[in-house]
Amino acid sequence: MALLLHIDCAAGEACVSLGESDNILAEITHMEQKSHASFLQSAINIILEKTGKQLSNIDAVSVSAGPGSYTGLRVGLSSAKGICYTLNKPLILLNTLEIMAEKVILEQEDPGRILLAPMIDARRMEVFTALYDDHLNILLAPGAYLLDGKGFVRPFANQVKKVCFFGSGMNKWKEICPNGNFDFMDLPAGSAAQNKIAQSYFVQKRFADIAYSEPLYFKSFYTTAKI
């Protein structure tokens, strides 16, 4: 497997890590969203020093490309693209919702018993969300959704398996969510999930175009009422 540098600034917490095969060699997190830009370079230097690696040793850079914070996404992707361009390394773009879902999958003894609904707060009564099975097959397309009660819940309520909600958008949905075969859980920390997905992308050579890559903003919000 490859030696990959991972960058995630999509949400309030930024994380930089170095993964090799199935192992995370080192990782650093940062909670101050307004200073993510200054954090990234110093964090990369610290991780390289801890692991005894050189930046030129990496095989690719993966970045959590959204949805999420507009500023965070721009900072993370710009840094990743700069490194890839300078070192002539591949760029791997990952969906933030998939990374979140994989975090929960890795924590489950029997992930096949549940479905996964990561939620990112998008302000007001809006969330970025999707619905996945334990193999990250898409059951509800990732997008920006309005929490409009019965309309929003329909794709989740029509499932046989229990649906687990988690992430920064979970609490405001929990307040208005009708009864159903649902669960609410804390999102696990760490970058093992990002590393696992990125390693798979690297093997498949699913690389992004450095010049034309853009964050996944999902700007247009819509309701699921007609689904």
C-alpha cells in the first residue's frame, strides 16, 4: 500500500495525518477553524518529523473535499493541490460524508446490521446528508437537505435496518425527528477511515485533476418530500 498524506478541514476540526497501508503513522487535530490555514503547514512538518519521513516520500495526498465549511474546504483543497503540484504527486478527493460513515463502520462489531446517515450542520434547518449501507453503497444521494419533518424522514423511515444518525447536524434533527427505527450516536475521531478509503482510491488510481478540482459545496438545498 501507499504512503499517503491526509488533510481534512471540512468541518470545525481540522486533521492532518500520514497513513501507510492500514496504519496511521501520526496525526494531529486542530479545533480553531479560523486558523486552519496556519495550522496545516506546521502540522505537516511535525508529522514528518515524528515519522522520519520526507514530504517527497509520499505517494499521494488525500483531502476531504466536502460537503462542509466553505472556508475549510478551500483551505484544505488549496493546500493539497499545492503539495501535489509542487511534488508532482496524485491528488485524491474524498467525500466528507463517506469518510464520516466509514468512521462509524470501523467502530461496529457488526456493521451490516445498520444503515449510516452522516449529517453536517449547514445552518438554519439545513444539513448535508446521505444514506449508506456498510459497504458505502448509496441509498440516498449525498446532498443538501431541508429538515422538513415528514418529507425529510421518508427515505430513512422506509428502510428495514436501523438508521444511525451522527455528525454536527444530528442534534437539530434529533429534536424534531419522529419515532422510528433510528439511533443517534457520537462520531468517532481519528483519520483511519480517511486512510482506508484513500488507500482504496490509490490502488484504483482514482485521481483528481489538480488544475480543475473544486470542493463539493452542494449549494442548492432541496427537500425530499417528493421521494
